[in-house]
Amino acid sequence: MHDEIALNYDDITVIPEKITTITSRKECNPYDENGYLPIFASCMSSVVSIDNTKDFNKAKIRTVIPRSYSVDDRLKYLAENFPNTPNFVAFSLNEAKDLFVDNYLLTTVKINKYFTKYLDTNLINVLSDKNKTWKTEFQWPIKICIDLANGHMKKLLDLVKDIKRIHGDNIIIMTGNIANPETYRDYEEAGVDYCRVSVGTGDACFVEGTKITMADGSKVNVEDVDKGDFVKTKNGIYKVTNTIVKKTEETIKINDDIECTPNHKFFVVKKNDVKENIDLTDEEIKKIGFWVEASELTDDYFLVQA
């Protein structure tokens, strides 16, 4: 993370043009060329499901299908909503690399099997012709969201460049989040089409007394963490840019140990994906893991420790 410029929600505002020809609010049109508002429903399973996307779309709001669905279900959604869905489908960084860079020909075949009436090439030709392009198979742009909390990773920008190099504008990419204005330039140069901002309410909290792991490995109470401290997370060491104190009576206790607000997210893996192999590597965990709000945690998940 860049440590010179750090913004929170209190720092962000909409800056108008210096001079405008608009004389009345009636002249302002918030809708885009397709009649949609510049709003995306959050890709959390507590907000969006495959079943309710049409309700959002009727309200002229796009959605992002969350990663709580299996990869096959998300690919199937892309295929069955050919060709004009306004919605995006979320994939983790590792899923996007595997599907759209490392094994994109196999992904082409997998999506094609869901809508055979649009398939004009058989499986053998797709796999044997290494020069076959994505455009040959897909005559429309598919929309994906590379869903991760830290949008400042070089690894993310490198992946976006690879996807655009292979597929061009046949894959429309949304990603983020970012909090440094200079990163917008990097996103544009890499080929990012949509950048996520103002995601979440910022009020997900742990209760007083919850132990937080600091960069040096020590444990302190969450209420004693100050702006400027460095904390250890699953994805590395991060500098605390702001702290929030919130009064609430609505909390959830996880495993009789962790107490937090219902909207606090936890990184999990599905027990069915783990099966008998509980000694997964970090890379394997990142590939099958995803974030779930505390209110939606069930016995179907394993929590992943930092």
C-alpha cells in the first residue's frame, strides 16, 4: 500500500466542473446510454443472488454475482444470460488467472457446453487450434469482477494486463478497491474498465477486547489499535489509516469465541471443497476461499485463520 496518501469515506466528495452550462437540475441525467444508474449492488451473498438480479435490473441497478456460488454455476450464469446481461460475475484473483489466462481454451469449452446452440466449433478443434482466439468463440463481451479487498496489488494489475492482452475488450473487467488517487492512472493504463469505490458501509466491527495481531506478532485489544499502527492480516501487513468506534447492541458470536457485528466478513472455504484434505497450501486456500458475512456463517464452512 502507498503510505503517503490514504483516504477514508470522510475524505471523499464529488467535485463539480469549474464552469458548467447546466442551468437546471432537470437537465441532469444520472442514467447511462442503456438506462441504468451508475450503481452496482454489492457482490455479497446477503445482498445479491442469481434469483434476485432481475429485480435489481428492473430498478435499473446492475448486480455482481457473488463468489459464494461455485465456479461452474458462475460460468453457467455467464453463458445462460448471453448476450446482453448488464450484470457482472465475481471471481477471485486466482480464479480469474486460472480461467481467463492459464486455461482460457478449456474455459471456452466449458461455457460453450451450456449453450450448444451458439457453438459452431467442436471440442477437438477448440483444444487443438492454439491460435484460436477468444473472439472466435465469443461474439460478445463478458463482464467479470475480480473481487478482492486490496486493489493496490501489483499482481492484480499484471493479471488485468494479461487478460486484456489475450482477450481485449471481449472481457470487461471491474476490480478494486483502491484508496490512492494515483492508482486510478495505473488502473487505466492496465485496462481496467470499472473501478469499485464506496464499497461497504465501513461499520463492520469487533467488540472491545477482541485480540488483533500486530505486525510484530504481538496481540492487542482492538480498541487499543491506533491510526498509524501496522497490523497483520491474512494478506500481509497493513497500516491502519483510520479507526471507527460504534455503539451497537446487535452482535454475533462465532465459535463461542469471536464477537462482531453481523456484517463483518470472514474468509472461509466450503467443507465440501476441502473434503478429507484439511492440510491445504495457502495457494489452494486462496483458490477456493471467499468472504462471507458473519450473519451467513453456517456449519457448511471452515474459517481460515490469518
